[in-house]
Amino acid sequence: MSKPSTFKAIPIAVKSGDKVQKPQGFTAIRDGIKNQPDAGANPLGRKPDWIRVRLPSGGKYEQVRNNVKANRLATVCEESKCPNIGECWNAGTATIMLMGDVCTRACRFCSVDTGNPRGWLDLEEPENAAESVRLMDLKYIVLTSVDRDDLDDGGAAHYAACVKAIKKVNPQTAVEALTPDFQGRLGDVEIVVDSGLEVFAQNVETVRRLTHPVRDPRASYDQTLSVLEHAKRHRPGVLTKTSLMLGLGETDNEVLECMDDLRRINVDILTLGQYLRPTVNHLLVDRYVTPEQFQIFRQEGLKKGFLEVVSGPLVRSSYRAERVLQKNNVGLA
């Protein structure tokens, strides 16, 4: 009789665009977009010299990473492959991504896994998030999330529970919520805005003309404007915030027109950053906007009345969010 084999199977790495089995029992598409037939014809290419970041390292970075892992939290810093993860985490700031790491939408700029979580939620997440904020001794925390169209309220009640838990444990911590659009349901927006937060954000992402194909068909330019407008009208004391990616094919005039649309609904804070293609399956970069042009956009936005415009090639919607009210472009040159 032959002896039982002691060979152990080596796990097969899931490639971008392939299906992956999640621990919760459902499948998703790795990095959000299925493999495109022409992907090989359009490699990622070289970035300009002004887009350079150091590899993440350092004691504070390791502390935040270990804390996030121990409390079973997902962060947009990791899931979206943010280039600023080292800088922000070493500054003791992290953006927690609520409701898991699988989004029900498939925006063509985003590298978060796409699938249907079928109603799954971590009911311990509010307490875990609050404990993480306490351990990191944060004065400002950004909460964001995947879109959860599988939930009746889009996750609004879960968002509110997380904000309230954080405020209960850390009453001095300011909270920003970068939320889904809740499919335009304004009652769900109110649930989040009434939770005790200081900043409510929903990203318009790109100019009106490029909303599709950049964003998932369930998202829309006007739907995002409606959400932001209602949040401000419902609680005028809450700051509203949104973000634009540049380099997707927009013109400079379209950026300025978008600013006008946002100011008409009294959006307070705007962030502008360079779109960076996360994988070969995602949208191509149309142009790399220069640091000088980003500075021009900032000055134009301030003239239009935004409280602050954070503008630069590596800026992301939650980049150094705790410094926004210093009104100095979060220290960027």
C-alpha cells in the first residue's frame, strides 16, 4: 500500500479581472473589472517625473496596518491602491472602508473588487471601528465604503451606527463620511447626515460628459449633485465635499463648469487629483495634468467660493483630510 501523499497544494494567485472566492461565501471580480480583450495592447506605460511616491514603511505605518488587520477593517487606502498610503498612515490618519471590500458597482476607474455580497454585514464593525480610532488616537477619521446596492438602505443605517460608535468612544474626533449615492434616496442621506458627523462627502468623480462610461450606469452626475444638495439643505452646519479625477478626457473648461455646478448647491470643499490607471483592464489615462495646472485650478476654485480646493497630482478625496481647514492646500507646494 502506498503512503498517503504529504504534498500540499500551493494556492493559485488570483489575477486582476478573474473571479475570487471571498471568505463570506460569495464571489467577486478581482480589481473590479473583468479581463478586457484588448488589455494587452494598452500597457500601463511610464508616468511623468512629478508622479513619484516612496514605498510605504515606517513605525507608524506598521502600527496602523497591524491595527486595521487586527480589527478586521478594510481601508480604501489599500483597496484602491492609493499612492499616499505611506504618508497618511505615518501621519496617523487612515480612511476606513466600511461594509467590506466588495462593491456592487463596477466603475471603470476603480480597483475595488466587484460582486454581490448578498446582504452580508459585519455587525461588530461599528465597535471595531471605534476601537481602532481610539487606539490610533485620531483627531480626524474618514469613513468611506463600497456601494451596497444589495442592501435596502444602501448601508445608511450601518454608516450611522459606525459614526455614533466612534463619537461615543472618541467624542473629540471629527468624522468625515464619504458615502455611496444611495441611489438618490434622500431619506437614506438624512440618516447619515444626522449621525453626528462633521463632513459629508459624495464624489462626482468626473465632469458631466464623461460620467458614463467612467462611472457605473447606476451612478449619475445629477444624482450625486442631488445627494450633496440635500445633505447641505438638511443640515447646513455640516460641511459638504466632493472630488474630481483629472486626466480622463475632460477639458479645462468642463472642470470649471463642474465647479460652477458644485457651487450652485453650496458644496464647501473640492479635491482634484490625477487619475492613475490601476490595471490594464481599466480606462486609459488621457493626459497627465501638470502640477502648475492643478495650482491654477485651485485658485479658480477659490475664486468661485469653495472653502478649500485641495489640488495636486497625487491628491485623493481623503488625502490628509484632517488638514483641509488649514486652507493651505494641505501643505502642498
